[in-house]
Amino acid sequence: MAYQLSLGRQEDFTLSKLELKSTIASQGKALFLDTGNLLEAGHKNCNGCHFNAGATAGMSFNARTPGFPKLDGSHVEDGFNSAFATNVNETDLAKALGSNLPRDGGFGQIPTKFRSFGNTDDLGPPFGHLEIEEFNSPSVVESADTGPFFHNHTVKTLEEAVAFYGTDAFKSSLIAFPIPVSISGNVNNPEVQAIAAFLRVLNALENIRSSINIATRGRRMEIDADARDLASLAIAETADAIRVLSEGALAKSFELGILSARANLFAARISLDAASRLGVRRPIDLALDQAIVNLRGARSALVNKETLPPSFRN
């Protein structure tokens, strides 16, 4: 367990402090952080469930917390990983059934009227008896390179996943009543594109952090074959960063920061590829060193380093 917990990302971003250099990603961050009170319409409310883009719901039901029941996690004392019924089961359900995929009831062991398993509750008027299929709020830091999306994999692109919250399927869900989301269901909508661009930059920053970490470990290996293997692992992370910065609204971006980040990532991939193939240790180390320089250059093109969590400043 200790080993498993030591793997991967160890910190969430503090989004309120994060200074991104891309205009569209910065716009997306502002939209992501646009939260209101429970039942209050007109907000995006992304941060209410995906607090700091991590896997912790930011809302608090602690009446002693200032701003209760504010969805904005800035006042949360006891954040928690919560479950929500978003009606994603109704999205493209015909496709899922046509593929003979079983209906996924999410959490719970109680048979529901949907012929699945979930949770039931008896509430006062106007709700009455409820039968709910719920799913955890996942981290969205790694979302851009982990599609297809949602538990049933019926949404292919990140932009479509963001736009889902503007569709009738979500708007008719139980969670859309206490936590309304004001966003377009059109994937080409500028706000949808901006939020997705923001998530793409977060994903790239995580890829870069991981790639630097792996390359640095490779530099410390005593056995040449181990250094080459780690260079290969760093290539995969670097390739993911290139891909997520080359799709969606960023595909045709002429912003200097995005272009510079991609150029540095391409250079890092070339150096890592060389390190994975070379047979002599000194050139392997030089290639890894150069890759780390380029990876840090890509990071600097995307964000003010001092606003990142400590583990992202490697």
C-alpha cells in the first residue's frame, strides 16, 4: 500500500494561486472556479465537485464553516470525496446497449428500478422516494489523456465531456437541482473550449512533472539498461503532453506559450529517445540532462513556476 501511494502525483494544484501564461487556459481557469451557493443559478460550478481539479468534492455541509453552504472550496474545513448522479447513463444509452454493455449502477447494493444497483432514499416533498445511480467525482488533472470519458466510455473527447453538463441529460438529473451548471451543450462554445483548454494545460503540467521525475531517476541509475528503460517511460509522458497540447482549442493556437511549450516538448522527446537507445553511459546522461532542460522550458512557457505546488517545481 505504501508503495502504491508513493506513485504518481502527490499534490493537488491550488487553482486560486496558479498563474497560467496561456490566455485561453486562464479564461478556462476563471470559468472553472466560477462557483455559487447551492440552488444558485448562473455559475459553472466545476470547482464545487472537482475541487482544485482533484478528486475531492469542495462543498461543505458543516454549518460552522463561513459561507455555508457555499460550493466554493475556499471556505471548506472538511472536504470530502462525494458521489453524484449525473444521468450520464442516459447519454448515448442506445450505443451502450447496442454494444451489449451492462448498465452500470455505480455505488450501492440496492436493486433499482433501472435494473441496476445503486442507492435509494425517501425524502420529503417534492422529492418522495428516490432511486439513484451515483458515481464518484474523479480528478480532472489527468483527464485530457485518459479518454474516452465517464464510467461507460461513451464520450470521446474532453470538449464533449465538458459540454455534457449543458445537455438535457445532465439538466434533468437530480444533482442539477441543488448544483445547477450554466454552460452550453455545444462543444464549439467558447466557454466549453476554454475550460477544456485549461484542463489540457493542467494535464500537460502533470505530464511534465512526471517526465522530469522519471528522467531524473534515470540519471541516478547505476545500471545503463535501467537508465534507458526510464528514458522510455519519460518518452510516454512527454508524448502525452504533446498530444493534449495539440488538440481541442489548442490545436490551432498561435499563443507563444503554447507554441514554445510544444517545441520544448518535441526537443525533450528527441533527447529521451536518444537516451533510450544509446549504449554508452556518458551520452545517455547528457541526453537525459538535455531532456530535463527542455521539459523545464516547456513548463516555464505554460506557468509561473512559483505558483505551482512544491512537487511540480522539480
